[in-house]
Amino acid sequence: MWGKTMKNKKRYTFKCWNCQKTYTLQREITAEQKWIVACPYCLKEAVVLLSFLPKKKTVFRGGQAEAENEELDLPEIIPTEAGE
């Protein structure tokens, strides 16, 4: 079971809202679209609201059909906000 969960996770880089240092964590994008993370340097809790990040449209062309799919356009370093 643990192996299955790890497959859906990806490593992302975050920038702490408090100390401005960058760090990486493994996270999974879910329908909730909100991550709560803690900076390993200053230990401050932070929130990342994925719903406010821009989305990019990817158009797949195959024969006669054309479909559009939205996915998050995550920056290389994801900014964080003060925790609740």
C-alpha cells in the first residue's frame, strides 16, 4: 500500500514565507488543492493554495478528435503563505 501512495507523489521545491529559504518536499496534487507544509529551517507552518495558481491548457490532436485538458502550471519554486 505504501508503494502505491508514493507513486502518486512528486518532489516540489517551496520557498518559505518566513525565512525565504527553499526546500523540497514530496506532495500529491489532490482535488483539495491546498497543501499545509512546514519549513525544515525555521519550522513555521505554511499554506500553498493550488487553486490560485495559473492553469495551462494542453490540446491533444489525434486524427479527427481534439480534446482540451487543464493542468496546473506550477512554478519551479512554489511560494508559500503564512499558516492559518
